[in-house]
Amino acid sequence: MLARMRKTLISEYIFQIIRRNPLVVFFILSIAFTWIVNLLLVGFFHQEAYTFSLISGFGPVLSAMFVSSIIDTKKTEYRISSWLSAFISVLLIAGLVRWISRIWWKHSLDWDVLPGDIILVVLAAYVIASAFSDKHGIQSLLKPYLNWRVSWIWYVIAIGIWPGITFLGYVLGEWIGLPVPAMPTKPAVPLPLAVIVSFVWAMFFNGALGEEAGWRGFAIPRLQQKFSPLIASIIMGLIWGAFHSIFYFMNLSGKVWFMFWIRLGDIALAILFTWLYNRTKGKSLLPVLLLHASMNATNDYLPRVKLTVYALLGIVVLVIIFTDRMWLFKPIKETDELYDI
């Protein structure tokens, strides 16, 4: 009896800490999840590095779901049929896309990669299905993934801006005589079909679904309670950089000397994502999800001349900052109030 009371008191103490500091706890859990999965499963147990690095990318959304369930314990309408339908639908679609991508890009199909693939597909299905959770906090966090009612122009920008910057960077790099990477190897299937599959794959598995509900859905609105959109984005970019740094320490993403430029790139991209999120008034996470997926899918089809691409990104971000005067603090309305940081 005494042990049970002590356990209850400890749990309540931990929950109180989370309720008082939801954003800090979220950031710590997001980064810890990613680092632990990579260091333990990839570095120590030598699991397939690429698949488990993708699994670790679900750290932000899982952390945001956990914290949201604690700071908002209200129950909401719940239908097991809706949850199950969403889970099975995404499971089938994501599983098919994952299987097709392994065949088309000639990735390993050995039995030892199957556990990682199963975890990845189940995670994608679980996150989408959780938009129908009976917990109000989790449902509020994830429902914006399913809200498509925003102007079409934001979908065009979300899907098209990064391929446009990458292509212009490639052309500009060739024109001024910079070293230009070779075109990526494409699967031997019709290009439109390959692009669609790559985009859906990136949306489910390569950061978009696993990160955006955390970074933009959970963190940015709370940061903007205390800071201007610009400062909130800079903070978000630094955290995003810390989140990504594990892949450099484990030598999964190229040369270590490039880390500095990637960190600057994370800040610039965080500003772009915040701008898009604010332009859609935070009612939908679909545009930022599609932007994230578009960025990662573009790398499969267009070579990136890093110097010109980041220069063009810098110009776009500067235009956004001055057009929207992002350095100005914009208090949120009472009806939009969130929990304190």
C-alpha cells in the first residue's frame, strides 16, 4: 500500500513538471528519442541504419502526443470504427509504398530488414489513426493533419517552392561554373509514377508525418506565445539542428564540415515553415507536411548545388521576413490560447 502511494506521488510529481514545462519536456523527449534509437539500435545492435534512422524521426510526434495527453486530459468523442478504418487504410497504403520503394530502388529485401519496415509502417498508421483518439489533447494535436480546407495557393507553394529553388540553384550553379552533382539514379518506371510514390513515401516515412505535428503543431504555437515569429523560428531551427545532428555523429549524412551550413539551413527552413504555418492560421498541418515531403522527395530527382540553393533560400527567407514583418510580436487571441511554456 505504501509503495503504491509512493509510486502515485512520484507519477503526479512528474506530471506536474510536464504540465508546467510542456515545451521544454517536448524538446528533450524529441531529441532523446532520436538519439537513443540511433545510438542503441543502429550503433550498438547494428540494425539497418537507414530504416531505424527513419523510425527515430517519429520522435517529435510521439513526444508531442505524450505531452499533449498529460496537459490536456479531457475526453472527446471517440469511435473505434473511425480509428480502425484510419489505421487499416494507412497501414495498407504505407505498407505498399514501402514495399514498392524497396523494389524500385533495389534496396535489400532480406528478412532482417522486415522488423524495421513493420515498425515504420505501423508507426505511420498509428499516428494518423490517433487523430481519432479519445484523448482531447492528442486529437487536437493531430486533427490538423486531416484538415484540407485551406486555399489552394498554399498547396501549390508547399509542393512547388523547394523543387523550384533546387532547380533554379542547379541552373545558376551551371551558369556560374560551380561543380554540379550528377543527376540522381531514378527507377526504371514512368517518371510521374515514380515521383508520386517518392512523395507519398517521404510524407509517411521521411520526416514529414513524424515531425510536423511536433515542430509546427505543438512547438511553434507555444513559442509564438512568448516570442515573435522570427525569434520563435530561430529557436526552432536550433532545436531542429540538434535533432538532426545525430546523423552526422553516426556518419549517416555526409561530411562533418558541412554541419555548420546545415544548421544555418535549418534556421532558414524553420522560418519558411513558420511563415507557411502562420499563413494558414495553424488550422491545417497539411501544407507544412507537404512542404516537408516535397523537400525530401525532390532530392531523389534533382541534384542539389548546395551553395546556390542555400543562397536562393536565404533570399526567399529575407523576402518573407520583411514582407510579413516577422520580427514583430503578435499576441494570440484568447480563444487560441495554449498552455504556458
